[in-house]
Amino acid sequence: MERENHYSTVSEAINQLQKKGYTIDFNLEENNIVHQDEKFHTNFEIVDVYRYEGDTDPADEAVVYAIQSKTGLKGIFVTGYGPSIDSDTVEILRNLKIKKY
């Protein structure tokens, strides 16, 4: 995956990705990607990834994923990593394909 930019903070990454059309705030629920009341299966691909480490607190570690569905839905999924990541998140991410350029 070739990265176009690196953003200094999680909020900067989210703001810039939103400007690029990644406007949906995705979350996880019961092994599904969700937005509001709508559940999606893993027919998404990871378009870009930004990883951030906290200066002093491992709980500040986060990953920002820009994801897109095969039907064109574009959004952002933010999660922790390392010891703070849960097994459901790991399983969903394992099933997502990475977009090849």
C-alpha cells in the first residue's frame, strides 16, 4: 500500500480523510461493520492506514483505517492496537482486503 500523506494526529487524519470523501463513521458490532442501524459484512477493503502511538500512555495508541465497500461506501474506522485491541476487531480486520494500487 502506497501512502500519499502522513498526518500528525488522529484528528488531522480523520479531517483530511473526510475531505477525500471518507465521511461515514464506521464501528463494530457482533462481527459486523456498522453505521447507525445498518450492519455490513466484510465486503470492504482497506484503502489506507495511519497508526499513532501515545507519547507516554499505551492506551493512547490508535489506528485510523480508511475503508471502502464494493458498492462505494467510504468511511473511517478507528481502533486501538496492541494490548488494547479486542478479538472481534482483530477478526474483522483479518477479513478485510487491502486495496492494491
